[in-house]
Amino acid sequence: MVLSEEELTRNMMALDDGLHRIEKQFEDHVVFFSEDPLTFGGEHFVLYPVGGSSPRFAIEEHYPPGVGWSDEDRVPGSWTWVAEAYLPQPDGSYMWVSHGEGEIASQDYRELLTIAETWARALHDVLAREAALTPDPPVAEHTGREDPGRTWPA
């Protein structure tokens, strides 16, 4: 199926809007960035955990033949995505390891948003569960005894 430039642009904007909606929906745990893949290596659109860089959900734009990243009028005809984590290797180094990937045509951008939302929800759920299981720091309770070296709150 060959889409017009107008349809490709509409789908690109809808994907961008959807990724911002996902960020808003899971804002306690997920942040969305538009990145320069040549500088950051995280592709064009990336969802990260708040305050961290791993795991990540990265989306790369793919353009028609003859259109490059530097073309200001570029409009993607498809996207590839990868869900990955920065994991230690047996030699002590770290590397990005994929645990899911795929390619989505422009007209199927809703499918890509569903995959991204599922990833964000899973990350949100894990981080929320982790926060719920993290014990609060111990708090000294007033025992009623006098302790000359300590002042207890009223």
C-alpha cells in the first residue's frame, strides 16, 4: 500500500501524539524523549524510566529511498522498535540486550502505540510494585522514657 505524503505526515504526527499521551499516562515512571540517534544511540523516539536509562523502548524512523535523516522534509514510511535493557556481560562490560523488536508500517502506527503502551505499563507496574515493597526508613518512636541526649518531637 502506497500512502500519500499527507497520510504519512498524519500518521507520524499521530504516533508522536500517542507517545506523549503514554508519557502522560505513566508520568510517575516513564519519560519520553525525541533524540538524535547519531548522538545518543537511542533511536528517534525513546521511552525511558524516570531517572534512569535502562530499560528503554526505542523507535527508529525509516524513510523512503533517497530520503535521509538530514532531510528537513523527511517523513517516515515505517518504524522499527526495540525493547532493550543495559545488562552486564560475563566479561564485566555492559551492552544493550534486546528482549523484543519489530517493524511497523506507517498505516499500522496504532499497533506500535499499543506495543509501546504495553511496555510502559509493564515498566510502571514493576516500578510501582518495587516502591510499594521498599520499606520506609525506620522511625524512632517515643517510648515515654526520658533520654537526656535526645529531644523527642511533641
